[in-house]
Amino acid sequence: MRIVITGATGHVGTEVLKRLQAARSEEGADLELVGVVRRHPDQDAAPYRGVDWRTLDIGAAVDQPALDAALSGADAVVHLAWLIQPNHHREMLRQTNVAGTAHVLAAARKAGVRHIVCASSVGAYSPAPKDQRTQEGWPAAGIPKSHYSVDKAAQERLLDDFAKDNPEIVVARLRPALTFSAGAGSEVGRYFLGRILSRLVPPKPWFPVLALPEELVFQAVHASDVADAYWRVLERRAEGAFNIATEPVIDPNALAWTFNARRLLPFPLPVLRAVVEVSWRLRFQATDGGWVDMAANAPIMDTGRARRLLGWSPKHSSLESLAEMLDGLGTGKGRKASPPLKPR
């Protein structure tokens, strides 16, 4: 099976390569791997060895011929490429994330690819109550004040239209929760905190008092468990949407325990959003207020479909995954985030 992976050197992309390499070496899977990236990785380092690397920008129309060539002869495409920064340049994000997805779908159709597996997100969903488990049929229209969510919802519409117009092509999408691992530490710090704040995080965070909104309830999952879900979708040629998350659901009490807080205080969500938004506008930190909106409104997902149809079962708890990421952030472990693109 010839598999093309876009965004193959990112946090999840690296874990997907590890899982595919393991399937090839340990399970005897006959796999030919093609990585589509903006910058070449160290091809002598695992898991980047044994991959046919193609360098291009999926968001650039001028690179469409190179993208067409990269997908030529592919049996499946795993589309992971996504920009989070620089989020002060909204049109640049839209060009890579939404137009880039359209370019990948067009190349896949032209190449005769039979299976497309796309990285969606819990962030694609419309707001949902936190006291219920949301299945894949919940509307994926996004959360209006979150640019990430808006673009994920736009991506979902592209996938819906593509699947309708091309019924002979199997289209699948994974909707993971927040995805953590030790290897993501430096990348998460750069993308979500910025260079200054990420350096201030200690190896073992400790807050005597922690103030958090009660609405801050979310799920998490380990990157290696997400990667295993991608392989299972490919192996089974599965289609449709799959929620990917693990237990327990993380709430303010769980965060207080994680951060060794002696006391947890309620904090108004609008105040937190205002503080985050102002500090982002002043470029003190890298996360805009839309991420607070998404955390407060994104659903708590039901993962039964992935467990039933894929035989998927996570090996890490959400708290283990979060703790790994915080350790990687505090100690500077993990792969470094790629330098942000410059506005065209």
C-alpha cells in the first residue's frame, strides 16, 4: 500500500510515521511511505528513514503540480498538514488549512486515490453541553469565535462535498481531542504560549492557588494512541468520522491535581477570555481568546464508534498524556516547532 502523509513531520505526523514503520517492520505490512512537508527532516533519524520526501506548500496554487506528482500512484492519503501559527495572519492560516485541504482533495481525485483519511478535530463540532457524550452525528459547524474551529468546520464541509461528489472514494476523518505527549512539549510551548512564556514553565508546575472557570472541561488523548487510530482506519479502509479521546474527562479539579494546587478558586470565563485576548493582541503570548471559547464550548465526545469499528483502545490516560506534555514543556524536551511561515 502506497500511503502519502501530508504534514508528516508534525507532532501527530511523526507519531503516525512511527506507527506505520512499526506496522511495516513488526507486522509485515507492505507499505510504501511518502511524506509531504514544507521542510525536509533529518532522513537519517527515525522515524523519517525509509520515506520518500516531497517538499512543497499545499496551500500554494503554484505547487499544485508538485502535489499532484506526490500523490500519483497512492492508494491512500493521510492529510495532517495544518497551520496554527502565525495566528495574527488569519488569511495565511485559511490558505494553508482550508485551501490546502481543497488542493489535497483535488490532487487525490486526479491521482485516483481510493482512500482519504483527514485530520479533523473535536474543534470542528458546534457547541454542545458538557454533561452528555456527543457522537459523530453532532453538527460540525464549528465555534464562531475560534478561527481554528471555523477552519476545521470549513474543512469538514469540503470533505462532505468531496465524498458526495466522489462516492467511489472512501473518505474518513478523525476528530481527536487535545493531543499530548512528551514529544509535543517544545512545540506546544512555541505554538500556544510563545517563546517568552514557554521558557517560564518549570519542569514540575506547582500553584498554591489555581483559579479556573468551571466551564473548562475537556478531553485529551496521547499522540501515539491517535496514530494507532490512523493505522487502524487505513488497515480496515474505514470510512466516516471517528471521535478519538480517552479517560478521564479533564475538569478544573483534575487540573488542580495536575498542577499540585492546594486550593482551587472559581474564575469567570469572560474575564479569562478577556485577559487571554488582550495579552495575545499585545503579543505577550501566542494564544488568542478563541481558544478559550473552544475549550468552553467543545463537546465531550463518545468514542464508541472507534472502539467498535476499529478495535481501537487507548493505552494512555488523559492525565498521563497531559503530564507527559507538561514535563516535556518544562524540560524543553521534544521536537522543536518549525519556524512560522512569513506572510506572503
